[in-house]
Amino acid sequence: MNELGATYDLITELTQTTQLHRFNADRKISAAKLEGFEKQRHQVARDVENVRGVMDAARDFENMVSNVIDSIAANHSRPAKGAAT
């Protein structure tokens, strides 16, 4: 995880809505005063949704990086303005 820590941090910047949903689910679980298996069931459901959100953010991040790479490659292959041809 240390090797990818900076990348993970960037991806989690895209999961703010997911984090809010997780905190909301935590409050609901706490307010319901659930115990044992029932509490764990709700926590697992919360965690599954959170992981889905991180996966979606990772895909979005991958697309953004790919678009940047494509843009840089396209700009790099063009002759500079005013350059002799």
C-alpha cells in the first residue's frame, strides 16, 4: 500500500460523496442500537457500498489519467507554433 499511497489518496479525493454515505450509515447503525449479527450485517452492507464507491472512483481516476496522457501525446506530436517546417 505504501507504494500506491499517493495514488490511493488521489482516488479517495473522488470519493467524498461515498464517504458521506458511509458516515450517514454509521450514524444510522449507531442510532438503531443494533448488536451482534444484525449490527455486523449492516456494517458489511455499508462497507460493500463504500468499496463500490472506491472502485468507481478508481475507474474515474484511470479515465482522467488516460485523457491527460492522450492530451499530452497529441500536443507533443504537433509542431510548436512558429517552428520551421
